[in-house]
Amino acid sequence: MKSANSLQRPAAAFSAALALAFAAFAAPVQAATITIVNQNAAGIGFNDPTPATPVGGNPGTTLGQQRLYAFQYAANIWGATLTSNVPIRIGASFVPLSCTANSAVLGSAGANEIWSDFTNAPRQNTWYPSALASKLAGVDVATPGEPHIIARFNSRLGLFADCLPGSGFYLGTDNNAAGQIDLVTVLLHEMAHGLGFQTFTDDETGAEIQDIPSIWDHYLVDNRTERLWVDMTPAERVASAISGDGLSWNGPIVTAAVPQVLDPKSRLTVAGSAAGNAAGNYEVGDASFGPPLGATAVTGQLMPVVEQPDGTGLACTALNEVNALAVRGNIALVSRGSCDFVAKARNVQAAGAIGMIVADNAPGEAVGMSGDDPSITIPSVRVTQEAGNTLRAALASRSRTRSGVTASLGIDPTRLAGTDAQRRILMYTPTTNAPGSSTSHYTTDAKPNQLMEPSINSDLSHTVTPPRDLTYPLLQDIGW
């Protein structure tokens, strides 16, 4: 995924000492005051003197100034949303983080310290992040001189050939990133982690720190057994953390807000005289590009793109005459691989297809597709490798323009995207554990995309509250 966001709990970050000299920049008086503590040395990060042209409401004239302005802009959004009598300090820096020419860690953030059994703690024997513990206690519980949150962001992103060249941070504040990665959105996401959108329990081993659960764990429920994480054994927590769709958020404020935020679940329905065993409804992953699926389904003959020796088609280049004839006025079935999803959609749309289904090339669940291209006007969904094989088998006997198999891309009005049977939002629990991401994010099945999914999607706004987003309701559930 091009803009994958690795959200790692900072190792040993619960009592980390500040190693660099810093300067503080305070936010205006708000419901909560958030102060940015610049942990970069002279000449780098926030202090980078590289000249920059003001962009998208950001008046900075150097790279460092623009980074700091965007950071404080995001902090002010959270400050206007939260309430706390204790100023919140974020120790922040721009530093080189892991990246390649095709993927990158955008940033990571988390609580610098955690506390239990402090004055006014709503739950005893429970870990709370430092900023929240201070709010609840009414006094700053943090170690003197320590920030409440530590945040680090990739200083090389888009600026070097080996770090997503051409796809760097957009430093404007107008939410108009146009193909770049919107820094304010990333900052809002990471700040939420530091405020408490994370568990301190190890999702790989199920072990609690000093056998004490996180406040987070009181609201994680296995939707198959209705058992909370705080009541599970470590082995049971490990199993739920890789359950696919078996872990839900049970907080009452989030659950009450879900119906006004999430849209109906997308669905692929296959029928027709030649559908055979392929007939039925399929789970799909939504695309971040093209129109969303709606109550009026897009329906057409399902036709495969075939240009590979094994009978599959990647649609990574303009379709040849035979494939163009097959998909024209129909829904194209293509395979994942070799190029990004947007390129596939662009090519089948140019050939006249009215929709696209991408079959995965490896086992796994049906998950969404990233990318952004406003010129794409056809709907696209992604299905599992198993579903793709079933659909291809049904298409084995077909003419050049008809298959006798129809596909309808629509919605299931009885289900909300990214929720369990009780309409509680699902958490991110891929069947292969993703350290730092599993259990501490919302599911990627939510629609519209949510700020606290494990990757940054291009359709996000600078909003953390309903009716657009469920981030703040979760923080309210844990005590904010």
C-alpha cells in the first residue's frame, strides 16, 4: 500500500528521557491546550532552513517552519475538541524512518508514560496514558520535564529516491493534498494514539504490563464469545488479535454514534443462467477511488480480462481489442498484481467497462483498495483469491461479449460497513499479526474510511468527530 502507516508503540517509551534540547510552542487558550515540544537539533526537522513557498494556508517560508505550523494546526484541532485543565505536551521530531521507493513509515506516536491508581482514576488497577491520567487527576501526573506524548515523523518522505519519491507530505492546512500525503491528517491520527487510542497490552503475546490491563482493554470484546479482553487469558487475547473480524469495540459512546457515521456495507451479488455454484453474495473490499456503491446497484455481465499465460488478466496496460470488446458495457474481472489498483481501473474504464472486480492473488480476507484518481467514474471492489477462482470457473464457457453471469455492485441495507452483528465497529485484527497496528486501530472495512484505520486514505478530512468520524467518541469512552 503506497501510503501505509506503521503505528508502533514506542519501545520503552513509558519513561523515556529527552535527549535533545528543545523549544516549546504553545497553542492558544482552548478547551485543552496542547504544546509542541520541538525535539529536533539545529538545522534538521522542525529547524530545517530549506526555503519553502507558502502553501494551502501554511505561511511558513522554510521547510521546518511549515512542518511546525502544520503540527500546531493539528494540535489545535484536538485542543478545540478535548477538555483538560492540564496542558498536554507532545515531544515531536522529524527523523529518518523506514522507507523504500514504494512504501514508507509515515510516523509513529504513543503515550510517553502510563499510570494506574492515581487520584480520581475511574478504574483501579488499570493503565491510563499520561495525558488522560493528568486530565482525570486534575493535576499533571507526568514525570517533571517529560512530555505526555512522543511523536516521530519521516523527515525523508518524498524527498529522496529511496523514500516514496514524489509522494511526500503535503504541508498545507486546506485538506487539498492532491496525490500527496496530507500531513495534518497523519498528525491527527498519531496524536490520537498518544491521547489513548492504543492498548498497552502486547497484541503478539497477550501479556499485560505488570499484569495490569489498559483502559483500552475494558472495551475490546470478542464478538464470537462476548468476552472482554480484561477477562481473557493471554492466549485468548492473542487469538482474538488475529481473528479477522472477531474483535469489536464495546464502548457505549462509539456504538451510539456508529449509525450516524458508517454507511451500509458494500456487497457483490452474482447471478445469471450460467452462474452455477458462483451464484450468491460476496464480501468485498471498497476502493478509495471512483464512486462509492449505493442503493442503486451497478449491474452487468461479468467478463474477465485475459492476457496472462495462466488465463488471468492484470489490466496494467491498455486493453487489446479482444479484451476491450469483452468488457465494453460489462463489469471487468481482473487480477491483483504488477501495478496499482488505480491503473487497472483506468484501463478497464478506458475500454468501456462499467465496473471492476479485482480478485486477490494470495489467500486472505476481502480488504479495501487504495489510490486516488478523480477521473475514475466506475465503481471498483476487491474480492478474495478464493472468490476470484470461483468467478473465473463460472466464466469458463462464454462468448466474446456475453458470459451468462451477472454481477451487481451494491449495498446490503441491513448491515453497516465495518460492524459486527450488533452494529459495534470492528477493530483491525488481520489473520497475520501486524505489530503496532493490530487491535489499536479500527477495521479497514469501515465506510467511509475512518481516521484511525491502519493506513492514511486520501478521502479523509480534518475531522475527528461524528457525523464523519469515530475517533473522538472512542476517546470519550476511555475517559476523555
